[in-house]
Amino acid sequence: MKNILVPIDFSENAENALRYAQIIFKDHDCNFYLLHVEPLLNPQKKEASSKKYEASKLHMSQLNTRTKKWSNGANHRFNFVVEQGFFIETIKKQFEEKQIDLIVMGTKGVSGLREKVVGSNAGDVITKVQCNTLVIPKDVAFQTPTEIAFPTDFNIFYTHGILNSISEMLKLNFGKIRVMNVLKRDTELNSEQLKNKEYLKDFLIESFLERYSFHTITNRKVKAAIQCFVESRDVDMIIMVAKNLNFLQQILFDSIVERISFHTTVPFYVVHEQKQVSRVP
């Protein structure tokens, strides 16, 4: 069974994330852990805190009915958890106790020129919890990804843990991976980058035959290049590596973000370096 943690704040974005996960894992056995974290209140407000906690449990019960309908008979089990505490500490606790394989989170995306692509909670999970995370934007299409972009600068070595996590996503629906690199005009990859690229290529040749391709885009800013690539290839998921801080910073965490549509339509799958045991055949 694959163990999936979905933080729930009872917003439409959170439910969209859950529904998306149920769809793409429709053919796999999954334990879904739906977690709502109630913030700790001042001890003097104990009664109000208790009422809020009970209200959250009621909301979870109502969500249960909708959740089962979305799975349409798939072998999905649902566990509803309401806890009081700090958000990240509670996520880490559930990650360890439940042996979580994947965290799925919803995000509103960009609605202003000075807003970050992902909210603070999703950003904290990506950077502070060593678990693969799927970030689902508000306007996502509810379908299994078949065209997957992997933007990279080839500055990192692709460990078995990283490659296994990428493979798992590609195996969901025989998806194709498009490895893309953005270069400035009149620049070339250095020897280390070339070595990393060849290692990645050897892995894809051995594992996915014709289901991969490499692309180089020159003389464009990274986000603009990705936007162009997403549109031209009809990309429905973007994979990123948490260790590749350069790309994470440019694409997800810049304080000033252009109005680029893929932020609100395309899921981000952020994989971590540690070795994870896949339960998806």
C-alpha cells in the first residue's frame, strides 16, 4: 500500500489536491491520511479551542462522504486525523509515524505580481520535510499526467532515490518525460554537467526506451522558457529536485513572480534525495 498524506484546511484547493491524488492513483492500493492541523490557542481560550476542534472533526466527517465518491471503487483507504499543534512539526510527526511515501498539497497559485507561487505552508513542507511532495494548483486538470517536463541545469548528481521517485510517476500512466535545460547564448555545459546528463540519459534509455527526450532552450529566462515549453508540449506535470536549489528558487520561491499560466494549471512534483521504497509496481 502507498501511504499518502494530504493536509486539509477545508478549502477548495485542499479538496482539489485530494481529488487529483485519488485520480492519478486510481489503479493503485493507497492509504490516504487526511490531516487537519488546528493551531494551538492560548490556554485561557481552552473552551473556544475545544469547540473549534470538534467543528473540525465534523468537517472531516462531511469530507468523508465526498472522498469515497471520488475514488469510484478504487482500493483506497481513508484515515481522518485532526490534531492541535504547529503545522510543520505535526506534518513531520505524521510522516514518521505513518511511513508516508508522498505528501499532496493544494495551492492557490499566483494572483499578484508580488506573490510567491506556493503558499508558506507548501513552501515549508517542500523545504523542511524530507518527503516527496506533489503541489496541486487551483486550476489543475483532473487527469493522469502523460507529458511530464523535467527542467534541470544538470548541476546535481541524480541518485537512485531521485531516479526511483521519477520512475514511479512515469509508471502511473506510461507517461513521457521531457528533460529540458535552459542555456544562455554562446554557453555550453561544463564537464560535470555533461557527466550528470549522460548518467540521466543512460538511466532513461534503460528504463523507458522511447518515452523520453532532451531539449535545450537558449536565450530565455528560466520561467519564460518553461512557459513556452509547457504550452508547446501540452505538459501536464513538472518534476523538480529539492536538492536543485537554483531551480526551486527561480520557479517556486522568487519573491516577485511574473503572471505565467503554468503556475496555476500544472502540478509540481518535488522529489527528495533520500532513498524511498516505492510501493507502486
